[in-house]
Amino acid sequence: MIFTEDLSKSFDGFLAVNKINLKVSSGEVLVILGPNGAGKTTTVRMLNSILRPTSGKAMVAGYDVVTDAAKVRSIVGVLTEQHGFYGRMNAEEYLIFFGELYGLTKSESLKRVNPLLIRFGLDESRKKRLGEYSKGMRQKLALIRSLINDPPVLLLDEPTSAMDPESARMVRNAILGLKSDDRTILLCTHNLSEAEELADQIAIIRQGKIILNDYIQKVKKSLLGNPIFEAVFSEDLNGWMPDFPAELKVIGTEARKIFFEIPNPEQINPILIQDLNSRSTLIKFQERPRKLEDAYMEALELESSGGKIV
């Protein structure tokens, strides 16, 4: 649904985006992470045919962002950092106006946005002027605007910025609900816990370059090593230690606990749990949390030091 090949953008000799390659299929959420000025927003603007690439290629839903620019803009929903609100309009007028830009009648626009206004808690404020809206309310309205054309591709730049925790949770739940077999979502954020919750793929961009792009579990494994699991028993082990497969590594024990490093848990865990439970009463078996934040910082540190990012 989203495909780029050596996509680049220069501004007066400054290379803002440097030969990035992305591939996001239908039904997936790609989260782009990176510090301020890394090239995230520039990438979104090229994918929305707002900026013309200096070189390289980008396709969105099968359309070229240069030669099919008008078509791309008609099928993409975009939430940007700068919303371009008209302060004297109320929310209903504003959304009807944008619906007309997509060729919708007033009744068609209202039919689409009414449930969204209710969903995001803005229904009672629909007649209030946008100049009176808080930052969080504006952010939610901008997200509703991005959905008015029922787009197969969503490009979201900091969708929960300036929101209180309750509103941010509402928007994250909405994004998960918007994910479907025929919709692709690209999201830029600085919120790593948000990225971990929403992402299928992670792309880390720094100084215009993608330094790592993969599915989130593979990102964690490549940067943080194999997952660590903890087995907890109902009674002391008293030195008991069963024979384990060669690829499984015991990295520590406590009175009622064993800690394992497991390279391929999908294959090993079912057999391991059955074996452990047959010898003693196993009351808990769980993976130790490994945060995306740790993987992200490790990637930046490796890239800065010239190390190899697998």
C-alpha cells in the first residue's frame, strides 16, 4: 500500500531525506521514530504529494506521488502538525467544507462525521467556533477531518500531541480500530510507549536516513537479544534442574524461579511448559518485558558509534 525506493528530498543543498526505502502492506501500522529534524514530516509530505521528491520513487495505494499527485491526495487521510483551522468556523461548518473538497454533499459529509464527533467527544461542541477549541479538541477534530474521505491510507504526524491522557487513549483506541485489512497507517511520534502499542513495523530515521526498519519483535530481538522468560514454581526447587534443549540457556535461578533465554519461543515454550509442569507445580511462566525505548536508544547509540545495526 505504501512503497518507497531511494526516496530523497533536498532543500537548497541540504539533504533532508536520504534514499529511504519503505514497504507497508494493507492492514499494517508503520511507526516512524526519530529526533526532531530527522526527516519524518518531510517524508509524510512527500507521501501525500505535497512536496515533490528530489529523487527516488514513492507509490501510495498503487499511485505515483508525482505523476498521480491529485489521485494520491484524494485517497489519503492526513493529520499534520499544523492543522490550518479557520477560527471563525464551527466544527460542523469546517468538516462540511472539507467534505466538499472531496466532492461530498453536505448530507454525505454529516453522515460520515456525525458518528466520529460522538466517538471523539466533540458532538456537543460542534457549533462552537474553532478559535474557542483547546489544543486537544483541535487535534481530535483534525483526526476526524483526516477520515472524512474514508481513506485507505492514513498519514498521522504526532496524532496525540497536546492531548490529556484520556483523550490520547481515545485516539490510540481509534487508530487500532481504524486498522483493517484494506487500510494502511503510517504514524510519526515521539511517544515510544504509544509506538509500542500501535506498531506492526518500526522505522528509525536519523539525519534523513532510515537506520533500521523491521517488524517490532524483530527490532527488539536484533537490538536486545533473545527474549528472557521467567518460570515460577509453587515450592523451592532445592537444586533441581531438568535437562533442557541445547538452544535454551538458563541465565539464573532463585529459590522458586528459573530464568531462561529462549531464541525461538514459539517452538520451545509449549514443550518447555509441559516438561516443567510435569516435574513441579508451575504457577507462572512469562516473558520479561523488553521496552521499545531500550531498543530505540540502542539503535541510536550503535549508529552514532559506527556499530552494526543488525
